[in-house]
Amino acid sequence: MPPRLEDLLHRALVPAGTDVDLMTVFAGEAILVTGAAGSIGSELARQLARLQPRQLVLLDRAEGPLFELQNEMAGTGADGSIDFELVDIVNRNALARVVRATRPGVIFHAAAYKHVSMMEEHPLAAIEVNIGGTRNVLDAAEESGVPRLVLVSTDKAVEPTNVMGATKRLAELMVIERSERLGRPWVSVRFGNVLGSSGSVVPIWERQLAAGQPLTVTHPDMTRYFMTVAEAVHLILTAGAMAKPGDLLIFDMGEPIRILDLAHDYLQLMGHDDGAIGIEVTGLRPGERLTERLSDPSETVVTTAHAKILRAVREGGRSVRTAALIDELLRLAASGDLERARRRLFDATAVIVASTTPSSAPRT
């Protein structure tokens, strides 16, 4: 039997069965997925196709990966009800046309720039895509009366110290305030790293191992939360099905894993002696921190009907209005003023987090 990456987690996987009947929510619906050619988006496409939607619209701006997904989905038997749209969410008009034509009952918004160090180098692109693109999705969804929407977020959004996390924190807040205003079950879902996803550590190690090079680890004490892509997507679907207006839902990912231990386990899993291959510590990259958390002091975390899904509750249920800030950040990004945009992004995020912090709140 070939090695399974999920064996690196050293825990029981989240079962496919759930307290929420996904078929009753998604079967017969028109469903739109942004970022559909990425690691999360493509797995959303696979799992949603099995839930018998009336129409599945898979949208991405990456031509090659979308073409590969189209070829893959052609063999599922459901390809007759699947449409592929080559659209950038930053293109407000093109996105709105697709949403108006589809009139989806559900949108899964997975499109985003997610690479931490890359976004430190390109903060204007992060603002345009993660903030501006998200606003375009929300505007198009509101205009077309989309009942249900799910934003895929990240643990990097918790007390963010990097550009990617700060933009995703603002995206979360945009979804929350829009959902509360409209009274619709639009939800942000927050979780950590996805094992084996594009740009993550395991594919890097795969290439290094194939080349006979030492595996690289940025810091011996770095830890991360991990899930398989199948687990994460199953919980995204479940969270979308059970969401209430204004929800921010967090996945219980078990205990964080030390990356150095993961590297040793990976070599053993692949049948290699780590003494022969070696592990090299390279140092933290721009924007990285040693540990991540799934909630911060502005949130009280409570249980839900699902054992692996938690709800983050803000003090008094207060939301923060972000419209003027979003306009300002997008103007700065359009002007090319990198330093002012970066500074404003972090200043605003710090103020927003501090303005909703209760006197005491348990952390996950």
C-alpha cells in the first residue's frame, strides 16, 4: 500500500458522516465556487458534484489549472451540469455577469492569495484580490439575492502579523457585517494548514526528496495546525449548511504539530533514513510566525451541534463597519502606494481587533 499523507497527523480523521444532511441543503441547487482550480476549490468541486446540485459553476482566473479541472470533472458523470468560467474576481463586471446568469443558491468563496511570504512582497495584490475581490463577490451575491455564502478564511487572520492574514481578517469582517445586515446565513470559516495543498510544505519536501536534497524547515520550534484537504472541505460544506447570519465558524483541528517532527515523520513515511537525507533549518521567511491560533481575545469560542465546528462569538454581537476603510485601502492599492497601503492595513486591523476585545475570553 502506498504511503498516506494523513498518517502524518497521528489522529483519527474527521469522519465523512455528519449531523447535518448535506444533500437536503445542496442537492438541486445552483452552486458557484470561486478559486475552483485551487487545492480547496477543486476538492469542493469534487465533493459538491456528489451532492447532486442542479448546476455547479466553477470559476477561476488560472487558465491551466481550470483546464485540468475541466478534464478531471468530465469523467465524473456529472459534467453535463458543470460550467467552467475563466473569470478574475477583481473584474467586478465579469464576476457580476456570471452571478446574475447563474443565480446561485450558494457561493463558496475560496479565491484568494494565500502565500504568506509572497504577499509580504506584493501587498497591493493581496489588497486587490483578498479585499477588493471579496467585496466584488459580496456585492454580486447581494445584487442577485444569493441566500447562502461561505468565505474560506485562515488562522493567519487571528491577530494578524502578515499582509495575507490582515487582508483575510478584513474579508471575514466584511462577510460578517454584510450577513448581519441582510439576515442571510453568510459565514466565514477559519482553519489552519491543509496537508499537501499547493504551496504547502509537503509538496516542497516531495521535490527536495526527489532531488536527493535535505528537507528544509524554517525553524525547529515552528508549529502549525493541519488537516487533509478532504477533511477541510467536508467541514466547509457542513459549516455552510449549518450557518446562521453573522457566523464565524472555526474548525477543531486537534493539537498543533511541530514542523520539525513532521519532517522526520515524512521521511520515515516515505521509507527514508532522515540521517541520510538530512533536515536543514533555513530561518523564518518574511511574515511567518512560530505559532498560529484559531481564535483571539476578541472572540469567545462556543460549541455547536457539530463536534468539530466551533462558533466564535464577538462581545455583545458587535460588528465593525469596514466600508470606508475598504474604499481607502483599494484607493491606496490602485495608486501603487505600497508603504502607505501596508501601514494603513495593519493600523486598521489592530484597531478593529482592539475595539471588539472583551475583558476575558477563552482561547481555543
